[in-house]
Amino acid sequence: MLCRVFSPLLQIPIGKSSSLRSFSSLSKYGDILGGSQVTESSLATFKAWHSCVDVGVKGGNVDDAVKMFKDHVAEDVKFYPPTYFARWEGRDEFLVLISQVGAVFGSSFKYDRQWLSDDGKEWCLEFKAEIEGDKKTVVDGVDLVKLNDKGEIVEFRVLARPPNAVEALKATMMRRVPGPMARMKAAKGFSNLFGLGGDSK
């Protein structure tokens, strides 16, 4: 199994491992490996995601930042949280969830190592954050993200540890999410009822 995982790395000649070096236009976003042939649309989404995260870290309006990110998310995106066995599906649902996660993590959130496929359509982003500022409850994990050919996020999967921090995150999200999610669904239903469009604003 390990041989299959690492065999592509073993086949790269010394001095020609460009796909493993930080892509110059991405270096401002941290320690990034890969992305040597990143597509324009994938690069735009990657930058937009980091800009969105940066707003939350700096104490800005997370909801506004998430709305600005909306065009980079596929309408049928699938979100797999670490706190729930089933997936969420839908752009508006995804945006509600990440806005609440951003509020929970706040300024403590930080990406560390980040890996991109050569074309930038797959990401693995290592993160660490505190649960509502509690320095004793720190979660670390990875965001596994897939984009389509248009550069839209089609899948966002979060893996996290340790169990006590994940449990604390679950309890916090269960307290925070129902209200915003219900308001989003009500707004969407109202818009659909009166022919004002399918997306809640």
C-alpha cells in the first residue's frame, strides 16, 4: 500500500520535482506544495477561499465574506463534516455551515501545510483552531477539497481530531447552526414561492 502511495515521488528525478515545490503565485498563502500547473479557475478559487478565511481570522464579517465566496461553490456541493455521519448537500447549506465554523474558530484558525494537485483541482489543507477561544480545546485536521473544471468546489470533506475537541465542536455547531439554517431555508422558500430566484441572498 505504502509503495503505491509513494511510488510517484520515487520516480521524480532529483532537481525536477517542480510539482513538489511551492508554486510562486501561491507562496503568500503559506507553506504550499504542488500546484505547478494550476488552472486559472482553480487558482481563483484557492485565492478566494484564503481571502474568505482571512476575514474571519482578522475578526471581520464572516457572513459577508462567505457571500462573496459563493460564486466559487457548485450548486450541488457536498460537505462532509467531522461531527456528523451523513453529508450535507447544496451551496446555501454549505455556506451557512462554513460561516458558523468560521465564527466558532475565529482568530485562532490557522492553516499549516497545504498540498495541491498539479492542476489545483484537489486540495489537502492542514489546519488547527481553538473551539470558541478555549485554549484547552484545540482541534487539528485537514480540509480535503475537490473542484470541477470551472473551478467550483464540488466536495469539501473535513477530517479532525482529537475526539474531545471534535465532540466540543459538534456541541457548539448544534447550538449555532439551526437558527441560521432555518432562516436560509425560509428565505429560499419565500424566493421560490414568489419567483424571485432559487438562491437566498
